[in-house]
Amino acid sequence: PDLSGYEKYGLGNVKYTISRIHVTAVDFPSASISLIPGTGIKLVIGNASLTIDMNWNIRTWMFKDSGRSTMYISKVFVTAIFSTPLDHMGRTSIALTSCSTTSGDTDIKPNGQN
């Protein structure tokens, strides 16, 4: 979905819109799944990266500008724990119990004006 909103900077507000967000690449060089006895499943993703293309538009009382950008997010680490309880019919279900994520580097490259 598109992102939009207002941020207050100095003497005025900046209205922004980020649209046409498209994930163009995902890399999981290190991923593992393990069983946790009595709890469920642990998923660990290490050193992942994402590439995202997007349009952006900003407007203030003084100026407006827009363009396209590519965002590179690297050194992403995710740890998720899933419980695997039985439902009322005795079938296994899955539920996210906890999740933590960190990212190391974010680089945004403008691709010109719209």
C-alpha cells in the first residue's frame, strides 16, 4: 500500500507520499528452521537484503518535488517463533508467538524526477 502523511519540520509541515512500492529483489543467504520441543518452530534469517523501487512526492508551503527512488536494505536479521497447537479437531495450527527484526544499512538512490 501507499504511504502518506505529514511531518513537522522547522516552520512548516511537509506532506509526503510514497507510492508504487515494489519489492524487486530479496536475498536470504542464511536461513534456518529448527524445532523447539514443547513450543513449536524457530525461524532465523541472517544477513538478508531487499531492493525496493518507489515513487515519492513531497510538498511544503515553499516547494514541491517528486521522483523515483530505489532503496537497498541490507544486513537484515529476523528471528521468529511459531507455536504449533492443536485445534479443537486435533489438527495442527500455526501462530506467530514472537518476532524480532533488525536491519543494518539502508541506502536510497534517487532515479531522477517524475
